Amino acid sequence: MKEKTIAYCRAGENCSLALLRAASDQYGFPLSKELIDSCGAVCSGFGIGGICSALVAAIMVLGILFDPEEAKKKRLFFLLAFREKFGAMDCPTLSAGKLDCTELMGEIGALLEETVGGEDILKKSL
């Protein structure tokens, strides 16, 4: 996921779409035109310096891959691990001092893969 997310960022995709495309490739789910188009509305911290759009996309991926109850559990652990690893959840704080977020997007992709992959993240968070 890390390399795929980075590749999509380098190809010019915004943060949320880069992560969704990488996850689609990794896990084999289709991306509708509507889902792709929706990423234009959530990029760059929703345009107001809000929550990281890659974080939003990662939560969406969990909803696509898992039944609602499992997705909620994984979402909680993902969010806790995200905040612990990056220290923030908002675009301006996460991107501060960076020329671009390509490497950060790769790290978010890796964290998502770890979350999807199983119980390791659950053990780390407990």
C-alpha cells in the first residue's frame, strides 16, 4: 500500500484519491465514477484546513472491506494509531514544513494496510 499510494500521489492524484486507488488495487474493489469524483470535494483538508482527506479515505476503505461492526472496531484502532503515529489529524498540522505530502501519504497507506491485515494493530493499541 505504501508504494502504491506514493505512486498515485506522484502521478498527480489528490490525497484521498491516491489512497483510494491504492486500496482498490490492493484489495480488488471497484471505484465508481461517483466515488472518484467525491474525492475532489474532500482534498486539502476539505479546503479549510480540516481533517486529513487521506484519513477520511482510509476510514471509507474500512467501510468497504468490512461489515459495519468490524469496520467500527478497525476504525477506532486506526484512528488511535494514526493520532499516536502522526500527532494530529488535521491537514495543516500534518503537512507543516513539508514540500508535499507524498511520503506522509505512503505512511498512511502502510498504516491502513496494517489495520486491514489483522490483529497486529489491535495488540499494539491495547
